[in-house]
Amino acid sequence: MDKELLMKVACICFVLSIFQSSCNAASYNVVRFGARADGRTDSSKAFVNTWRAACGSFGSHTVYIPRGTYMTKPVVFSGPCRSRIMFRIDGTLVAPPNYWDMGNSGFWILFSKVTRLTVHGGVIDARGSKFWACRRTGSRCPPGVRSISFLWSSNVVVRGLKSLYSELIHVTVSNSNNILLENMNIIAPSRSPNTDGVIIQSSTGITIRNSLFKTGDDCIAVGPGSKNIWIEKIACGPGHGISIGSLGNSLNEAGVQNVTVSNVVFSKTQNGVRIKSWARDSKSYATNVEFRNILMKAVDNPIIIDQIYCPSNRCPRETSGVQVSNVRYSNIKGTSTTMEAVKFQCSASNPCRGIQMRNIRIKTPNRATTSICQNVHGWASGSVVPRGCF
Ligand SMILES: *[C@@H]1O[C@H](CO)[C@@H](O)[C@H](O)[C@H]1NC(C)=O
């Protein structure tokens, strides 16, 4: 570069930096607020103070967590903020070594009432194994925490997050709108109890894509009050599959509508695509659901509607009030570990309606597969294996 050009570049940078400080686009580094990248010192206060500084001033700010391992107890990042926030994590957040230090709130990292947020990168490790062991032995244990949660929030992007060994659910989205979760890596062992990947409830406009789930419970569960949900390009397994529900645990529960699940590979999961409701009276429903372009690899229950769910016999002699309607299954291929590759166990009082099946081919390695068809109405087109319901 010649001297003149260098001068010009320097000059532009100088002008830009003035411009930036005048429009107040600052970076708030957690280390400057006292966080320690030693993996041991409790950095929760530093994180919350950094967040408050960024959230409280006008503009567009970055909360920055540099490389290194930071121990944090439960933290709440609450809004509304004056600014748009980029929450950039280059480091790893780990839970305290003693699970009793996770408290009783049910949350580890919680974003509440936040709008215009991007969470970029990062590894969060809840170190759940001792907590799972406590629950397995049934001795006195704390309630446990979800790893990262978004409540009462909107216009949020979470990109490139890796969540390891959650105590319970890895990611929850609740009472929120317009949330995009992508390029996530969610990991817990297949035998870790209740370590669901993502749980959505009472939320609208939620997209989950290009993500990998290996966990001990549902990879993704879409709960009551969810609308306009888009799930695509997902690898799930081990885990319990992708589930709508459980629905209908209470009488006046909001339903689920407009859910699309496409381009998913299930590997050795308990279920593939499932709709599940309690066998109890309820006004809830699931409608306009589409499952398409799905590969099953050794899945126990590839296609299942279970409306007779009732653990610990809490609904004797009741049927599910949840109305399941307009569910489309298309281009679903692969293998089942059980003969009953398709199970429709719909409610006797509210039969499933408008179930469509198109181009289904699910086999077991050496036996023919069959369907269970209870209280189900719909139609098939193209080639459907196993046949049977319509
Ligand atoms: C269904 O949800 C998708 C996003 O997930 C949205 O683009 C579409 O407009 C919704 N359809 C209806 C009819 O609301």
C-alpha cells in the first residue's frame, strides 16, 4: 500500500470510530467486569453486571465472553433493554461443581423479557452427571435446572450454541415470539433422565434448523399453546424423537397449530415423529401438522400418535379430549426396530381426523411391518408401507 492510501484508511477508521462512539456501539467484555476464565471463580455477578451495562444504554451493544472457561451459578439476563444486543460467547460456561448451588429457580441461564438479541457461539456445560445419578438413586435431590431459557422474549437468534450435559432440558422457549435457533449442538447421554433438547411452549413463530441432538429424552418437544413452528434439517439420536405434546394434561389448555417438521434423520431413537396426549378430558388440540422427508434408522416407534398416555394411572377410565386433525405424513423412509412401525392410538371420544399418508416405506430388517389403527380417519396416497389404516 502506498503512503497516501494508508493515510486514507487510517482517516476512515478514525472517522468510523468517532461515529461508532457517538452512536454508542460498544463492546462490554465480561472480564472487564470481573469475570475470571479460570473455570472456578464464580463469574455470575460479573455476567449480570456486564449485561446490565449493555442493556441499559442506547444503541447496539456486544456482551463479549472471551475464550476460556467461566464458572457461573444461575444468572438472569432481563430486559427490556434500550439496545439491540449481540451476546457473543467465544468461551465455555460451566456450572458450579456442586449441583445444590444451582438453586431452586429451575433455570441456569435465563433471558427474560428480551427483544432484539443474538446469542452467538459458545459452549454451555451444566455438568449434569452427578445430578442424574442423584435422581437415579432416588435420594433427596434439588429440582434441577434447564440450561438456557428464553421467556417472554421476541426477535431472538441463537446461532452456533453447543449445550452439554444439561441437568434437565437443554433449551426452553416459553411465551415468546419470533425465535430462530440454528446450528446448535445438543449433547447428553441416552440414559440421562429428562434431558430434552428444546422445549417450546406458548410461543409463536419458532424456527429450529441445522442442528444436532443427542440426548436422553425428546430431541424437540412442542408443547401447549405453540403456533407456526418450523423444524428442519435436524439429526436426532439417541433420544426420544420429535414430539408434539404432551397435550391435554389440563382441561383449559391451549392447542398446537401449524407445525412443520422436515428433513430429519432419526438414529436409534425411541420414537420418530410423535403426537402425544394425556387420556384426560381437555379442550386442547393439535391441527395442521406436517411431517415430511424423514429418514428413520432403527427407530422403535417411527410414526406414532399416542392419546392413551397416562403415567402413574392418573386418569382411570378417561379418554383424551385432545382433538388431533389434519396431520400429513409424506416421504418417510427407513427402518423400525418393532413390527408396529405405525401406531395410531387415537382417543375413543375424539377420533383423529384428516390423517394423510403419502409415500411411506418403513421396514424391519427381516419381518414385515404392521400398523395399529385405533379411532383414526384419513386417507393414503402413493405407496404406503406398512398399509392398513385407510
Ligand atoms: C405456518 O408457520 C410458518 C412458519 O413456521 C409460516 O411461515 C406460515 O405463514 C404459517 N401458516 C399459517 C397459515 O399461519
